[in-house]
Amino acid sequence: MNAGIEQCPYHKELNAAYKPFDLTNPFPFYKEVREKCPIFFSEELGYYVVSKYEDVKAIFGNWQAFSSENAQSPFKPIAPKAKALMDSAGLVGLSGLSGRIPPDHTRIRRIVSMAFNLARIKKLEPEIRNIAIRMIEELRAGKNQAEMISELAYDLPALVIFKLLGVPDSDVAQVKSWAESRLLLTWGDLDEDAQMMHAENMIRYWNYCQKLVSDRKEKMQDDLPGDLVVLQAEGHEITDREIAAICYSQLFAGHETTTSLIGNGIRELLVHPESWEAIKQDKALIPKAVDEVLRYSPSILSWRRKCKIATEVGGVMIPEGANILMVMGSGNRDEDMYENGESFDITRGNAGTHLSFGSGIHFCLGSPLAKLEFKVVLEELTDRIPNLHLTPNQTFTFAPNTSFRAPQALQVQW
């Protein structure tokens, strides 16, 4: 551990109080960390925890010193049997883009950007709206209450991203369950038996993604893997395994986090009913509300880097080889960046500078799609169920992990 951190009088206190797998309400702790010891070392995780906006952004922006190679490594060691099982299936060093570094990252991102572009995303908007309208009409039919995660937020982003990737609607539930296994195995705290079960699901998930690519080679489809296979045939340097890894990544990131964005967003807007009333009266406020939700209650609270060159961050020397946990959920509320950062304000002028999609070379390619989906959902919800409100006296629960935060259920009435 860094001697400078040990000298912080609050380090032991904060390390003892830190509960990295409990995301129920970590924000008061984050505020305390920013004020007392903005970078501390978590003994439980073995990671330097970075909490200030400028420090997190600096790490994101310096890929030479802070590698993304550990971004999707399991926090807790994989049990030998589960690891051997995944190794035998080729699930070794597998990453779409977030865990890659240049030059591979530069090469693959350039090719993926040619296919996954704003034109293709814009082309999806009518489909997104049709799905949103159908699901909202179904959940309100003949009743005055609903559970918004299972009846709207869970399936809508999956149906959209699967449309982009050419996955039939009949496979949605299965692929969603595999994605849940990936979340828990990588970011959770599982015993050996649970690891084996989720490892088997990960293998099924990977095999499915490989088949998406081989199927496009037999019969072309107008979707993202189809576009990438075409680009490969035209001479662009991308392998079948890399295309499958992009699908593997997008089938997870492209819906899991958007499900969380919709769940977090509806919850925050209803917890702050004046904000719901404002977007209901003025739809032009919806894009600003989307950015404020992403700032205030992000789907991903933290992400990881490995220090390759000893580098000073926020007055602390991070040693070579150290693991770093960047807490975007803390940086997004940093009072040095956001006035009254702990307040939810959909008229905030600089909400769009949040770190929830990352920064630098790994900035999330799918961010325009996620924001478009939530914008459409809010437009249709405020029109079709304008008097929506939270069911009283409910307790919100969050899946135990280090990074992905969203309510597991959201009861509403109208």
C-alpha cells in the first residue's frame, strides 16, 4: 500500500466502513470519502478506490499509464473448477472493446464504429417507439398498477439491442439470463457451486455469439454482426472471434445497463415528483432529465484500471501493478464539479459532463442508443400514464455487486 495513503488519518476508518458489494445507498459514504480521503486502499478488494471527478477523468484519459486490461476481470478469484471449465471453452482474455488496449482497441473500435453508427441507431428509433408503445399499453391494460422493471425496463432494451444484433425475440429471455450470469460471475461475490452454474451459462452465451457470426457467413442479415462480416470480407482487419466478442459484449452492455438506466430514471423522477411534472408539461426537458439521471444515479457506479507506470493521481502516487477502482458514481456528485451535486436537478446546465459512459478512448459507443431508448420511454410514459406515481411504503433492493446498480423491482400506480 502507498505510504501517502497510510498517512491519511481517515484511511483505516474508511477502509473498515467500505462495503463494496452493497449498493443500496453508497452515496453518503462516497461524499465522506471525497471530503476526508479521496483516494483510499480497500483491503477487501485489493484496489485503490478513487472518488473525485477530476481524478477519475484523469485515469480514464491516460490509457498508457492506466490499462483497461482488468476492466472485466472477476473481483473474487474464480474457483479452479469453474476457471478450467471456461478455459476449455475459449473464454480466456475475452473482451469486446472495454477491456482492450491500443493498438487492438484502436483497430477494432474503428471497424465497429463503421457499423454501429448514428445512422444505424437512428434507423432503430421507429422500432424503439413501437416496442415502447406496445409494452406500455400492455402494462396499463385494465389495471392501475405495475412493476416497472419486469413489465417494461427488463425486456425493452433487450428487444432493441437484440434487433440490432439479429437475435430473434424468442431468444430474449434465455440470453438475458446468460447476461445475468456474466454480471454475477464478474462483479459479484459467489461461492464455488454458484460459480460453476454461472460458468456453464457463460459458455452457452459465448457459443451463441460465435453462432451469430457463423450464421451471417452462411446467410447475410441486415444487423450489426452482418455488417461486421461484410467489412471483414471487404478486407478490414477483424477476426471471427473479435466479431463474436463484440456481440458477446453488446448483448450484455447494450441492455443490462439500459434496463438499469430506465429503472433508475423512472424511480428518480417519481421520487422527485416535481421533475416528473416538469417533463410531463415540457417534453423538451426530457434529454436534460436523461443526462441528470445518468449523473445522479448511474447504471454503472464504478469501473477498473491497472496501473502500468507509477503515476501520481490527486496527490497520491499509484504504484506500478496496482489495481484501481474508479467510482464514477462519486465523481458525478463531486461538489467541485457540480454545484449542489447531491441534489437532483433536471435543469442542471452541465449534467452532460457526467462520467457514466466513461471518458477518453473507451467512451461508450452505445451511449446514443441508451439515451435514445430512455428518451422515447419517457415521452411515451408521460403521454400514456401521466399520473404515474410510486406505490407507497416499498423497499428498494439492489443486486449485490461492485458496479451495476438499479432497483430490482419498482412498484408504481396511476
